[in-house]
Amino acid sequence: MSLLERIAGWWRRLWTSRDAADAIDAADGPLLFPEVEILTKTPPSETVELGQFVVVVHKGDPYWAMFRCPCGCDSVISLPLRPPHQPRWQCSADPVGRPTLTPSVWRNSGCRSHFCIERGRVLWCHDSGRDPYVERPDLYVPRRPGD
């Protein structure tokens, strides 16, 4: 058992039960990702199931977050959690182990879903389904040759 897994278990036991936390958050929408699954090797995409939130950890450091797109398009989303990747995301777990991912995820191909994951729940953004480079051109600065 890795140090990160031991800390996560201790943290869960320290705080509240999963049932009590779910009752508090029930008004926020359905719980899609009930826990963070920590793996030491990147799983094949076809093995990641809907509702499974995987963090790949190497030598105690989180490297990737993986999960199926919550829109139902069946795509597996893999997000970097470490430098030198840009952009990169931050993943944390609440006291009962549900994931929060920041910043939001905005797919620039396929379904073009735009959402946040907070305490295991998917919070949809109003511009989901639209092209991010059309909606937010300030985020897409054209690169010059040689950059």
C-alpha cells in the first residue's frame, strides 16, 4: 500500500461516513464518481468504466487522471496532473474520497463537453457542446512557427 493510499484511508476514517456526506450533497446532483481509484500503472482505456475515476501514481506522485466522459459519448479522458504538461489539472479527494478536479474540462473535439467535477459530481457548464476556440478565443492564442 502506497503512502498516498494510506493517507487517503486515514483521511476518510477521520472525517464523516460516506452516507452522511452523500446526504449533505444530494441537492448538488447525482454522484457519478464515488471514489478515487489509485493505480500505479496506466490502465488500458477500454478497461476504464463509466463512474470510475482513476489517478495514476508513480513513486508517490500523481501523474494522470482518467475517466469516461460523463456525457455518455464513451470516450476516455486522460488528463495530466504534473509538469511539464500544459495545461495540467489538479485532483483532490474530499474526506470521504470523492474526486474534485480543477480547472474545468472542455473537450475541443468529439462531444465538446464542458464540465467541472466537484465532490464526485459533474457540474455542467452553460457552454457545453460548443467549440471552446469559438466561445473563448482568448484561451486559444495562435502559435507562431518555431514556438
